[in-house]
Amino acid sequence: MTRAYLGIGSNIGDTKKHIEDSIEMLRNNKKIEVIKISSKYETEPIGYTDQDWFLNVVVEIKTELEPYELLKYCNYIEDELKRKRIIRWGPRTIDVDVLLYGDYTSDDEKLTIPHPRMTERAFVMIPLYEIAKDIKVNGEDIKTIVDRLEDQEIKKL
Ligand code: X6L
Ligand code: MG
Ligand code: MG
């Protein structure tokens, strides 16, 4: 069993329901055990800024799925919750990202772990820090990374 962290975000429709439905779909997989769920955070959009604020959470799981199987299941959740890809970095009903998978690293066009540039994003690092105070990301203590983040609006619900 490997400990992994998933980042989940939504900014279309009933965002709270989409997040809760995605977590329910994680619980429905026999090879996934949901361990911890962060608070929900309202976060300003990053990347493509002309869109609504997001609701973001981070979830800790233990899983018997291999990294690519876990990615496939995350994509399946996105398909089931009717994610449409229209604008790059644009609005979505649900986004489920594999942030970390044990100590595994991968730099491949389909799956990069740790998730690309996650350490620069308050909407990932602040919820992650809430539930994983002692981890390192890319060899650096999470506290050091979080203390360096600035200028991104994020409100804990
Ligand atoms: C320059 C160029 C600076 C690109 C930043 C940042 C691109 C983040 C994409 C970037 C850049 C992303 C969410 C979001 C997105 C989310 C919030 C992405 C992918 N997803 N904003 N923007 N929450 N608050 O889940 O992360 S698009
Ligand atoms: Mg994402
Ligand atoms: Mg994604």
C-alpha cells in the first residue's frame, strides 16, 4: 500500500457537490482507502484568471493502484462528473490530480509526479500542509515551501 496525495478542484456549478462526489468515487474503489481530507478552500484562479474562483481540497489516500492505474481512475472520475476540456487551464466541473505517490517520481508527458509546479500554488500547498505537516516535496520541507508562498488569495471555509 502506498500513501498518495490527490488535489481536487472545481469551479463550475455545485462545486461543493462535485468535490464530495469525487471523494465518494474514491471511497467506492476497493483499492483506495481515503485517510484524510483537508478543509475546503475558496481560491483565486491561477493560470487562466478570467474565470470563477475554485473550491479546492487535498485528500490523503492509501492505495494498491500503481501510479498509472491511479491516474486512470482520476481521469475516470473526471469523465463521470462530466468534465469538458474547452479552454486550457479554464473552468471545470472537477479536476483530480495525483500530487504525490509515496517517494515515486516520474517525468513523463502523461504523468509527472510530483505534480508540475505544485510547490508554487497556494491552492495545493496550503490544503496539503493542513493534512501533512511533516512531508517533504522535491526534497524540501513543506513548511519552508508554504512560508514562501505569497500573493495568492485563498480562504479556508
Ligand atoms: C504562469 C503560467 C503562471 C501558467 C501560472 C498555474 C497554469 C496553474 C496552470 C500558470 C499556471 C495552472 C486551478 C486553478 C487551474 C485550481 C485554482 C493550473 C491548471 N486549476 N486555480 N487554475 N485552483 N485556484 O484547481 O493549476 S488550471
Ligand atoms: Mg489541476
Ligand atoms: Mg488535472
